[in-house]
Amino acid sequence: MLADGQEPEFHVLPNPAITSFRVESPTVDIETVELYTVAGQKLAPLQSNEQRFAIVNTDQLAAGVYLLRDTIVGQREGVRKVVVT
């Protein structure tokens, strides 16, 4: 658990991604990971099983920019940009 006002540390690697990328946090568990197009279309939600990482397969995605929305167990949501090549 993080102290009040402390932001959790997140990594999205590699970014840009070719065949997959990994969302990870060394400090908190990730509840859900969702991928959206920049137009706001939600792609299949990805469950992380409340672990500190999730792997997203990008084989079926067109090259471009996507938005990644993650939810921390019992806390907040965050949005990050992911580039697929």
C-alpha cells in the first residue's frame, strides 16, 4: 500500500511494441488493463488477475497509437499511450 499522495510506479515495456508489451508495477497490484483506439473504441479488456503485471499481445493490432487504461486494486485508474509498430 502506498502512502497518501504517493503515485504508484508503472512501466509499459517495450514501447513501441511489436508483438506484445508488458504492464508492470513493482509496488502495487494491477486489477484491470484495457486497451482503446485513439478514437475511443474499447478493445478486449485484459485481466491481470490482481498481480503486479499483465502481458498484452499486439499481434492482431494494426500499427498505430493506442491508449492503455489500468486500474490499481482498491485505488485509482491511469491512462498511458502505447505505440504498436
